[in-house]
Amino acid sequence: MSPYDLRLSPEDRPGGPTHRSKPKSSKKSGKAPASTRRAKPRKAKKTKRAAARGGIGRTIGRMAYWTAVLGVWGLIAVMGVVGYFAMTLPPPEELAVPDRPANVMVVAADGTVLGNRGETGGEAVRLFELPPYLPQAVMAIEDRRFYSHFGVDPIGLARAAVTNFTAGGVVQGGSTLTQQLAKNLFLKPERTIRRKVQEVLLALWLEHKFSKDQILEMYLNRVYLGAGATGVEAAARTYYGKSAREVTVSEAATIAGLLKAPSRYAPTSNPDLAEQRAQTVLSAMVEAGYLTDDEAKLALISPAEVKPRTPGESAGYVADWIWEQVPSFIGELRGDVVVDTTIDMRMQEAAEAALVKVIDEHGKEKGVSEGALVAMDTSGAVRAIIGGRNYTKSQFNRAVKAKRQSGSSFKTFVYAAAIEAGLSPDTLRTDGPISFGNWSPGNYNGKYRGPITLTEALKDSINTVAVRLTSEVGVDKVIDVAHRMGIRSDIPENMSIALGTSDVTPLELVGAYVPLASGGYGAVPYVIRRIRTADGKVLYERNGDGPGQVLSSETVGAMNYMLKQTVENGTGRRAGFDAWPAAGKTGTSQEYKNAWFIGYTAYLVTGVWLGNDDGKPTKRVTGGNLPATVWHDFMADAHEGLAMADLPGEYIPGTGTQYAVDETLPWLQGNPGPQGPTYDPSRPVQAQAPQQGGGGGLFGQNGFFKKLFGG
């Protein structure tokens, strides 16, 4: 073959030679040259297999290629979506964990927690303060790899995806505690891709910004656990009446079980479901290595029990009242505070028991549905306050906010003004018909007794004498004395105030009686002793002394002498207890709508109101029956163990002005009302026969109420 022969040889053809020419033999080996040696034909079967393998390889290659391409584009798309949603978040340097809403913990004088107020329902607690099994219970059931993941748990997500796919629905979540915290802190409760992406990004930011312990502590203090409780401290107090620092293993498991569905698993509403869920949590704790089998069994045989609540939960009235007052003492709340109060827990419980008992036993029969009680010492410190029959049913604090007609309990201020004007307990005044214009007040029983002493008139709550005294000393003088002693409400300038037509709250009425128990010194009722931060810094502490002396010792002595007769043998005799020196005044407003008893000893001033929120009249309840009974029951308990002490001031009967000249009295100088009999200084009071009289109007013997109540 010519060296310049350009024809293709079989080896040069695509796919190789189609046939072989006979090779020339080699001189040395006797064999044909390799270039011309005939190749043995390949088996057809092997060629087909190779072709198949080549096709599969090409398919896999193509799949790998397109998978890579799609993966790249998918990653780009995901990054785009993440970037887009990330743009809706504040820059990382501007992100900040919002302040936890401030909590106000209200504490009784002995340290008992009366309640927590604020959006959370409990104070924030430090992680190191909690028993270790409480956060462990939460991690075991919610996020077992909390301390090992970076804010997002791929293993947990994969497990949740498989579980949900197998179940055919969402039965398990893959969110970590960090993600849940991010959602609670920054995001709205919506189910969207945007929120989920933001949740992941914020979880990564939290993990970068804070330690694991800090994240867990924030979570435990901010997670909602049902019944208005946010955080484990609020939950522990709500369900078990104790701090989260003191919960047992079974209680911790129950609290952790609430995370799945707070309302469904609340031990207060579904105790059986709550116990089942707690058992699940205990099993998870064993699997996670937080508990041994024996520890879990011990918890199972000692399940958590919801602490029984006291009837009416009256401490709630105190906590609400404090919550409303705190800003006026320290301004805007910027963190958790503890308020130390003057409340005596033993007295608070005794007051509630006394009020509830009487209403439960006699309320339906007597047409009484509500009541209030206030007790304070001679400095004005509130020792017990009951705002209603049942706090759960009604949070309205009648002791502080309800203004009611005071009835005859207002007569105390009338008589104090008369004593200051120079009269005495022995002074005589006429119990007889009297009129002022179209108003002719009469007595409760429609009868008149003629000349009687002020002591008799006050202890038996004679209306006509109270009106005569008000006219004599002047309405302005009575109002001045009432305000000076402690009434803060406006008092209308008319004669009817003598019979208690002005509206007052139980709190201010009790406070206005304090000067009689303290020797003439006024008091501003208070319940807050000190306000401090959670770490002990004092923000406010009371150190006031009150308004000083508002009544003379002589006036106090005369008033206490007369009001003691009310308890010993007058309208308030049901109130007397254990021979204690006590004084007080009954009060019944028009149509029996409000019934009062305000009384005191040398230690304590207490007022009781009974009636109805809608102003509906009771069934002839007076201050001398049911309210006096409540007062008696409470005061007997409150004074247990105290040394008996007499009331301040002194008055010796017979040493005061016994007689008065009628001609000097205002109602005999041009008043249209009928004149009472003149006094004969030579005749003793006992020799004067009781006088009967008529009188119309509202209170007269022939008046509206006489006819209404049939005498």
C-alpha cells in the first residue's frame, strides 16, 4: 500500500472494522502482524449488555445532572423566599426581646401571697430557682435535644414529618422551644409560610444572641399555661396555690403537659385528662434519662391535686384593689413588683367566713344577695376587706366602690356635732312629730316617746331627735364633722342627711369611725405598706401619720359612752361579744335597701353592709339583725387571744347638761313644724310619759312608710 494512500482502514471507521482481511504472517513468530490479525468476533450477548449498561448510565447521569440543576434553582428559590421574608423583619441590630409585662404580687402581712395581677398572672422566676425536674419535664415532652441543636432541630423535623405522614394528619410538631419562644415574642398566631420562615430566622437570632439557659428561662416565664396564667410561676400558683419553686415532680409534669393544649389539659376543668397527660410526660422524662423508673412510679402514685379554693376567693378583691392603686404610688410599671400589705390573713379568712355564712343561711329568706365588710385598726390600716359574696361570680368590690345610703349609721356625725356644740349624753330632746316644709320625718316604729336623753335617742336610733339636733347645730356643722372624721364623698346640704340619705362607701364610713376608737385621731385608710422590686429595692414605703386629732377627748368620751349603750342594750345588742367593751351604730336606709352595722373596740373598727346590687329592697333587714350578726361573728374571731381593753375617753353619767330650754331651739323660732313639749327642770326624765304623735310625709306616724310596713 502506498504511504500516501488516504483510504480509511477498518480501524479508522466509526464503530470499528466491519471485517478483517487475512493477516500476513510474521517472519519471526510465524504469526500474522497484529495490524492484520483477524480479531475474534465478540459475542452478541455481551454487546447488548454493554449497550444496556451504557443506556442506564446515561439515564442516571442525566438524572443527576437535572437533579443538581433543580437543586441549585430550588436553593436559589428558597434563599429568595427566605430573603424576601427576612426583609420584612427588623435588622438584627434593631431586634430586641420585648419586655415581659410587669406583674404585681400582692402579699399579706404574714407573707402569704394574696394574688398576682398583670397580664401574666405571676412573677418571673430565675431558672436556677426552679427544681430541675420542672424544666426537664418541659424539655422531655417538647424539645428533648434543646441543648444540642442550633435553634432548629432537623432530626425533630424529620421525625415529625414521618409521624404526620404515617398518621395522615398533623399529630406532632417539629418546632423547638427556641422557635416557640420566637413565635411568642415576635409573631402573630397565624399558619403561613411567611410566619414559619420568620420563626426559623428569629430562632437562629435568639440562639446567636442568648445562651441556652437564658432562652429556656425566657420560655418558662412567657409560655401560656391556661386559666389566665402566663409562665410556670403563674401556673403553679393558679393550680396549686404555691410557687413554681416548690412544685413536686407530678405537679411539674402536669404543668409541662399543659403546653400541648392549655384549656384541654387544665387540671381545674379536666382533671382526668390532665392526669393522663402528666403520665405521658413522666414516661418521656424516663426515656430522656431525667427520671429513673422508681422516681416516675413514685410520682404516679402521688398525682398532683388542685389546691381547694376558699369560698368566694375574697383575696381577689384585695389584689384587684392593689393593682389599681400601684401606679399612683410608683408611676408606670417597668418590671415585677411585690406589694406588702396590711392584710391580716387570719382576719381576712374570718371575715369571709362570717359574711358568707350569714348570706348562705339567711340571704334567700331575707332577700339579701350581697354584702361587704371592712376592718381596720386605729391607724387606718385595713386588716380585712371583703368586696362581695363570691369573687369568682362578681369581681366588683362593693367595699371600696359601691356608694350606698348610710341610713342611721350617719347619726354618729350628727351627735358628735351636737356634743361639740355643748350638749351632753344626758341632754334632753323631744321625740315627737316634727316637720320641715313638706317633710315630716318619723321613727322606725311610727311611735314617739317624748323627752328623752341623747343617749337613749342614739342607742335606740330615734329619727326625730337626730333631725332636731341637725336643725339645732346646723347642716353645715354636721357636714364639717363628717368630713373631718373621714367621710370623703360629697354630702348634700339638706336636713335629710340626719337620717343618712347621703351615699358613702363602706371603706370611708369605717374610716370615719376610727377617731372614736383612737382617742380622737383621724386616719386615712390604707392597705399598702411597701412596694419593692423583685430583687428587693424599695420603691415606696408608707410613713404618714394621718390628719392628726379631729375630735377632742371630751367628745370621744361622750360619743363612746352613748355608742356603747347601743351595743349593750340598744339596736346593736346582737353585736356584743364576750363582754368586750365595744361600741357601734346600726343603719337602715329607706325601704330596707341597705343594712349596716359599724362598730369598734380599742383595737379594731369594722363595718358590715348587706343588700342587693340592683337596689332591690330586702325583706325588712335592719342593721341590728343580719349585719350585727356578721359583725359579732367576725369580731369574736378577730379578738381571740387579745387582752381586753376599754374604749378611749371617759364620761360619767349625770355630769353633763341634762335639760335644755326649748325656746332656744331653731325649730321653735319660725319653723313650720309642730312644737314639742317644754321641759320642766324639776321633773326627772323617767317621770315624763312617752308622747304619741301623728305626722305625715314619709316617716310620720300616718306617713308613707308607716302605711307601707304596717307599723
